[in-house]
Amino acid sequence: MTEQAKDREKPCILVIDDEPQIRHFLRISLKTEGYELLEAENGETGLGLCARHSPDLVILDLGLPDMDGSEVLAGLREWSSAPVIILSVRDRELEKVKALDLGANDYVTKPFGVDELLARVRTQLRIQQKGKNASAPETLAIFDNGELNIDLAMRKVTVSGEPVRLTPKEFAVLKVLLLASGKIVTQSQLLKDIWGPTHTTDTHYLRILIGRLRQKLGDDPTEQRYIQTEPGVGYRFLETGENRNSVLPE
């Protein structure tokens, strides 16, 4: 970490995007929220800024003029653990899965709602800070919002004080999602972790299990307070217990 990063009072966000209007819009939105901002219009400049300034988070477009954003992401992941949010017009499931498998923390499709993007920025910065402050993995083992309580160490789940009985695989899926709280976990990764490498295409197993898990947690599939679906891509655990599905693009 650079001395500049150590002395920083506000989180610093690096935006790598070749569209001036997008950078202008993000500049206004992010600075209004109190973030420091770095900007790059191509991948080479973005990698250089990241190396020199160690930003706390990177917002990365995939369609850059000098190299594909996936190359930038792969380069970043060779030495940087900063959260990366992909911001792209590419909305195909395969593009999203590829970016997440390369190490992206989240994926937002253009056009986007600024409130949604800012919420995802806050989530990734909070996860990063939690990781820095954690003295041991056990500090991340309990989730409690007053209604839903999950204790990974004790393997106990309660809803409104009442114990919830989960099958071993239901608990395993919940554990993976909770430990990656706020991040998308791809379907293939969940299937590989829970069922094994020969079941990475058996998405129907996962859909059935997620449906049962939501029912047991009291999570409405139409509002998705806890387990959010990224259609065709995967799932994320929302540690705030807030519905994020009804954000309108600008």
C-alpha cells in the first residue's frame, strides 16, 4: 500500500471508462457522496493509476479503446485486491459470469440507476473494511438484523427467535453466500463448492434449494430481502435485509 493510500481520509474510487459523459456523471455523484476520485479513459492509464494510488475501489468499463476491460481486470487481480465493480453495456449472462470468475466483485449494466450504483459501492467498501478489521474469520460468522440470526460457528439459524431447521446443503449454500455478503456468487461456483465439479451445470438443483431456503428464512422471492437473484448469473446475500430489485435506470 502506498503512503498516499495510508494517509487517505476519504475512500478513493478509480473510474476507468472511455465515455466522458459517464465519467462526468460519476464524478458528480461520487464526489457528492464524499469520495475521492481518480479517472482514466483507457486501460493502460487505469492500471497505472491503480498501481500508483492504490484506490479503495475500481469502477471498470469493459469496452475500452486500447484493451478489453477483462484484460484490465485480469491485470489488476495479479496484484490488487481492491473491489472491482464492472459497469458495462454488455448484458449477456456469459459476459457477467466471465467477469465475476476473473475476480470482479459486482456487475452493473448500463444504463443504470445512480442510487443502485452508490448502494453497491457502499456495500463493497463496507465488505473491504470489515475484512481489514477482522482479527479472525469467526468475526464474520454471525449475522443478526433483529429478525434473522445466522450463527455459522454454532450452525444455528433463527427467524424472529424461532429455530429454523436447514438441511446440510441448505446451510452450506447459506454459509457461502453469507461469507461473500454483498458479492455475487455465480451458479457454477456454488454448484462446484456444494455438489462438486461434475455438477456445475445442474442449475435446477440450485434453484430448488434456493427456493426452499428463501421459504425457511421468510424471504419473499418477489422482494428478495436476503437472497438476491442475478438472473442467469448467480446469487448474493444482502446483509442489509433491504430489497434492491426496484431500481429504475436513468
